[in-house]
Amino acid sequence: MAEALAFELHSLLLRDIAAASGMQFQGLRWAASHLRRSRVICPAFAKRLAQLDDTCAVLRHISVVSARLLANQLSEALRSLVPGDEDGR
């Protein structure tokens, strides 16, 4: 449900920006950057649009394999924080 909401909102906002500006953008991050530079939106709002764009990019490409790989990479990196645990045990 949250995934569908994020994609629907992303699509709606991108279409609205394109209609209002007369320009097409590859994603909300680019659109937000353009609107911020044009002083149409404030930097904080541009950041929120970029975050939504990033969220949708992750949702489009996430898989069980990539999720496991990310979790494993973090576990491996965190092992260095445990004193005296050089061998990973």
C-alpha cells in the first residue's frame, strides 16, 4: 500500500510540474532542482521531492537478493565496531 502511494504521488507530482513548467524531467530530483534554482520552491521542499524520487528508485530496483546483500554488507562493516572481534565471531 505505501509503495503504491509513493509511486502514485511521484507520478502525479512529476506530471503537475511538467504541465505547469512546460518542461519534461527525468525525475523529481531534476524537477526539484530546476524549481529551486528558479526560486519557485524553497530548498527544504526541493529536498522532500528529491527524497521521494530516491524512495521510488529504491522501490523500483529492490529485490530479495539486493536486500540480503545490503544487510550482509552492513553486518560486515559493523563487525569492525566490536572490540576484539577481528575474525568475525
